[in-house]
Amino acid sequence: MNRIVRLLVQIFQFLFDAFFQTRKAFVWLLTFLSLRLCGVEIGAKDVWHGSYSTTVHKDLNLDKAGDLPRFLDTVKVCLTTAQDRRAVVSDKCRTLLTVSSVLLTLIALLLPKFIHLDDAWMAVTFYIAMSALLNTIILLLVFFDVGVDMDISLDSDDVALDAKDMQKNLINLHRQCQATLDNRTNYLVDLYKAARFFFLSAFALVVLLFAVSSAVRSHVDLTEEIIMRLRADTAMINLLRGPKGEKGNKGDQGDRGVRGERGDRGPQPRLDLDALVARLLKDPRFWTKLEIQTSPPLAAASRIDFFPNTFFSSRPRTCRAALRSARLSRCASETRRGP
């Protein structure tokens, strides 16, 4: 069991170390490319260490120095000036980090409501601006990263020194601290310049998008869009409408409206007489009605006349001729019967 636990601890440790090294390498590469893009001549090793190596400290030979106390005071003033310079740069970076964070928040909240990325170039410009602003924040966080610095401290070997050698040692220590501080401050100044460059670029692109969107889109489009959004919000509509009231009394009938103009005459239906007669002859009710109104011989004759082909007649007749003959036969039968 303990072996499995140790194995799991080693696996998690390896994963955490790999993630840390990957994140550190990514930030280092991003910082190096950003500085080079801004025109800063810097080496990859300097970015990795977070400090320049241009100023190299060398101990001074103070054996022939005349006024060591005054020289020590001068070195202390120089170190204080370097520290003040670092503080000013740090304050500027804090201000830029605050402004960048506020601008990123405002863009995330307000930009989608006022700017619509309808065109491809607007979308590309927007993503470039967001990338530049995010890079600004990353560079400023790198600025506040923990770096290598130097401070004055005394050990047991310095206690045995006399006053003159002690002053010489302090002078060299102050100069060494100043050199290290200047290397680190110069690197941070270039880092601040790169962050400010990306911030100004992002800010300019956002202002450009806002100006173009305001010039292209009219107030009518914005009003219609707002109206459509309000109509789609059912909770807002129910809140504005309020509770449903009681049904009111029925009002008086209004005046009759003006009669409209008569429309055009539609197409007339075409009557197919042959189809109508064929359908009539196939209906048994027609034959029943015909047999009631005529005598049996006449009905038989009429049936024969109606179906001449069925009874092998030599001259087939049309349906109209059959009806005409049926009418004549009926008139003849009524005349034969008399009153």
C-alpha cells in the first residue's frame, strides 16, 4: 500500500513539474517575442533570468582614496536613486495593470452590445485587439514576478576589519548592489515599454472598431434591434403589462364601413355536356324516374334507343339524339292517350 502511495505521489509530482516547466517556457517565449517585436535588443538568456548582464561590477582599488566617508555617502546616494527609480517604474506598471484590467472588463461587458462583428475584417481586428490586451496583462504580471536582486549584509569576516577597510568594503558592496539593481531595472523598463505598446495598440483598435460601427450602423437599426430584444424578453413584457384586469362592458356597435368596389369577374366554369349525359345515363335513378313517367313499351323502346350498340343497332346515335327521341316518344304517347 505504501509503495502504491509513493508511486502516485511521484506521478503527480512529475505532472506538476511538467506543467510548471511548460507554463514557464510559454511565458518566457511570449515575453521574448514581445520584446523583440517592440524592437528591444535582448537575448533569450536575459529574458530567462529576468535581468540584463550589461553592467558588470568590479571592485575599486581604494588604497589611494583620500576622503572615504564622503565617497561612501556618495555611493549610498547613488544606490538610493536606483531604488527610487525602481519604485517609479513599479508604480507605473501598477497603474497600467489597473487600466488594462478595467479596459478588458469594459470591453467584455459593453462591446458586444454596441459593436456587431458583421464583417470578417472587424472580427479579425477585434481578436487582435483582445490578444494584444491579454498580452499586456501577461507582461505586467511577468514584471511583478520574483527576480534576482542583491542587498547589503555583513558576515563574521567583516567584523574583524578596521574602520578604513570597512568603509572600502561598504563602498564596493553599495556599488555592486547598484549594478545589480540597474540591470534588473533596465530590463523591467523595457518590459514596461513593451506592455505599454501592446496596450496602446489594443486601445487604438477598440476605438477604431467603435468608430466604424457607429458610423456604419444607423440609429434606426439600433432602435429596431432594441425593440426586438424587448419583445423577445417575456419576463419584461409580463412585468410591464401587469396583472390582468376584469372584463369591461361591451361597447356600442360602430358605424358600417364603406362598401368596397366590386371585384373582377372570375373565370366561368366550362360544362362538359357529354360527360354530364354519360354520368346521367349510368345513374339507375334516372331510369327509374323515366319508367314511371312513360309507358312500358315506350320505356323499352327508349332504352333500346339509348343503347343502340347494346342491342346491335346498325346506326349508333349520340346521347343528344337519344334524349331528343325520348322526348318525342313521350309526347307521342301523351297524344295517343288523350284527355
